[in-house]
Amino acid sequence: MKSQKLKLLSFSGIDGAGKSTQIDALLRYLDDRGHRFNLYTFWDDVVAFSKYREHLTLRLFKGEKGVGSPDRPIARRDKNVTSWYMVLLRLFLYIFDAFRLSAVVSRQAAKDAEFVIFDRYIYDELANLPHQHWPVRLYIRLLLRIVPRPDLAFLLDADPENAVLRKPEYPLEFAHRNRNAYLAIANIAGLTVLAPSSISETTEAIRNSLASLKPGASTTVLPGHAFPVSSAKTPSS
């Protein structure tokens, strides 16, 4: 269970959407104001059997390891592999990840941090699933009942062409497909979608949303910066 005083924030989005930039800006903002916070990277701090999963993926699919950059593009092969057996494996593993995530948040409730920020969340895994099939959508909704719901769950939307230029790791076709999957998950889970914009405008939108967490403050986000997708409550392997 998450304590009432602990505020949970998550950042999701396609590779190259600018999550790290915005998380760094948020951490500086909180630190300047004397807030206590902890940062978790989903793959390193939450995912079950992460080392074994990465090793297995590299051996099976022969992709490259690391983070791509404009001067050093790489060709990853993990979450863009969509064979039926990979889907089944993900459905199995994500259950473990959901319970581990719940445990991590529960441990934080006993500490003195005011904010816990997640660099990626369970939503980034769910975007790897074929949500167009109703059994998968049912699975997603059931899994979302297990994990703690963030007070603010940001989806940084991005133009796939620009994202691939910033972080050349996956084919452009996959970036488009992955973006659509994220938007579908945003609709199911009720994420706050930050439309593609400048770094400063996105930073401002995040701070405005953060202000809405204060007792008595309005939860309305400024138009043109961010908008909550709440109509229907819809990353590596």
C-alpha cells in the first residue's frame, strides 16, 4: 500500500521521447525546494530476472546492447520482436514484474521520501503487447489492478522520426507502431499525455501538474501543454 503522504510519479514513452531530460529537470526542481525523493529505473530496480532476460534476448535475437546515439546508432532486437512465443513469455514475466513493482512501492511507504519517481513503469511493458486482441486488453486491465497507480503518470508523446534521430536503436516503422501502442495504453490506464513540444514547455507542463498534487489545488492541466486521457482508462522485453 502507498502511504497518503508519498507521491508517486512515473514517466513513460517511446525511446527518444525525452524522458531522461525531463526527469533530470524534475529532480533538480524538487532538490532546489528541499523535497526528499527517490528515483527508480524500472529495468534496473524493478524488473524480475532482468540480467537473465537481457542475456537470453541477446543470444536469441542477436541484437546489439547499449544505448544508441546520433553518432553511434545501434540495432536492438528485443521489444520489437513480436512473435507469438515472445508475447506468451511477456504475459508470464510481466506478472512477476507487477508484483515486484508493488513491493518496491510498499517499501518506499515506510521511508521518509516525499516523492518516488519512476523512469518507466509497468505501462512501458504493456505497450509491448498486442492490445488489439481483447484477451490481451483484459490481461492489461487485470494487471493494472495489481500495481499501485501513480499520482501522476506521464506519457511523453513524441514524433517518431525525431525520436529515432535522437536515439537510433529501432526501425522507424517500429517507432510508429510503438507510439500507437503507448497511446492505446494511455487510453486504458488514464495516463497524462504530454504532447510533443519544446523541452521548456514540457518541463513547465510537468511542474503545473505537480502543483495540482497540493491539497486543495485544482487538478486541471494548462491547455496546450498536457491533457489527461481519462475517457476509457488504455519498452525491453
